[in-house]
Amino acid sequence: MTRRIGLLGGTFDPVHNAHVALACVALDSLALDELRWVPAGQPWQKRRAVTDSMHRLAMLRLAIRGEPRFVLDRCEIDRSGPSYTLDTVRALRQREPAAQCYLIVGQDQFANLPTWHGWQELLALVTLAVAARPGAALPAAPELQGVSYQVLPLAAMDLAATTVRERRSRGQSIDALVPPEVARYIEHNALYLPDRAPSES
């Protein structure tokens, strides 16, 4: 029987409730055997400083424990150089050539796909699964015309990691934005305080 593996990549700085909601929807909608969370090591499209991978990994472990189909994959953290999704998928294909791979992305990532390194080869190796808010039209860049994908029905959640960092830097509660264990970790390790809050998204 063909294994169905989902890949959910990102900086996860920090992981928040919308990430977890998307992962849960993907598990059920795509009937996945496994969903791999793949935190970026050196996100080449990020201009701001990223929180140390030790903290981002620790927060992810806390957020995903309890769901046996969630797996933390640190391949991009351990790999030197910029984190390219194409390299991650190639490595997965080498290890499990018979698996069916689903690349899970949000609407913004989908719109930005033509800027990704080797995006056309990437889409030949995976089935694309795009999170779509109810009633929202997915962008249709000329390069993406004809690209096939599955839609993941995701309830509207106006939440981004930038919001979490900004609220934390202003001394506001983030308890409703991240899993409880992650909120406690951020507090205990004094993350995202004003002296280290990023100035841009």
C-alpha cells in the first residue's frame, strides 16, 4: 500500500495555532499516513533575523506531541546552506521512492511559488495541497496557469507568526494564538521581547 506523506515547511518562528489547524486539516483531508513538519534552517527568502533553531525545534516538539502521525523532520536544520524545499523533496524521494508526497502550502506561499528555487521540478515531484479560506479566490499568476492542486478547506484564521511576535514584544498575551505549552516555553525562555523583536515580517 502506497504511503501518503505530507510536508509542511516554514520558519515556525513561532509555531502557532493556524499552523496546527492546517496540519490537522491536511491529515484528514488527504488521508495522510504521516505529516512531516520541516522547519527551515536558513530561509533564503527571509530578510529578518530568525530565532535560533534550538528554540524553534523545541516549540515544534511541544506543539505536535500527542498526534502520532506528526513527525518533526530536521533535515533542513541539519543541512548546510540555504533551505530549499526542492532539496528536501529530492531527499525524501530517494529514501521513499514509492511514497505519494503532498506539499502543503498556504495561499500566500502558493502565489509566491514561481519565485521558489526549482519550482517547476518541485511540482513534478509532489502533489500540491493549498489551504484556502472559505470564499477566497486563489491567485492565478500566469506561471501557475494549468498547475494542478488539491484544496484544503481551512476555516478563516487571521493569524501569522508576525502577529505573535509583535504582541509578545508589546507585552500582550499570546495565549490564544499558540498552543499552551508553546506559550509557556516562550515565557520561560524570554523569547520575542522588545530587545530582540524583529523589525520586519
